[in-house]
Amino acid sequence: MKVICILCDEPFTPTKFQARKIIKHPHKIQICESCYDRISAKVSHREEKA
Ligand SMILES: [Zn+2]
């Protein structure tokens, strides 16, 4: 199973957990692990600031 990441446009293999989510909600956008890490790093940084 391959998914295209909406942020870096690269195909990646979802984790088992992601794959289950994709099957349940195929309309939802998916991002790869490295982009997810980048985003969650940003978010936690923002929370630190606030
Ligand atoms: Zn990505």
C-alpha cells in the first residue's frame, strides 16, 4: 500500500495504524512520517512559546 504525502509529494508506505485510518477515512489527507515529525516539532515549539 502506497500513499502520496501531501506536503513533500513523495510516495510512502503507511504504518499499520495509518493504513487502518486510511481505509476508514480514504478522503482524509495523509502525510509521511518525516513531514509529520516536522509539523509536530513546530507545534510543540509553538506550545512552548504560548
Ligand atoms: Zn512528506
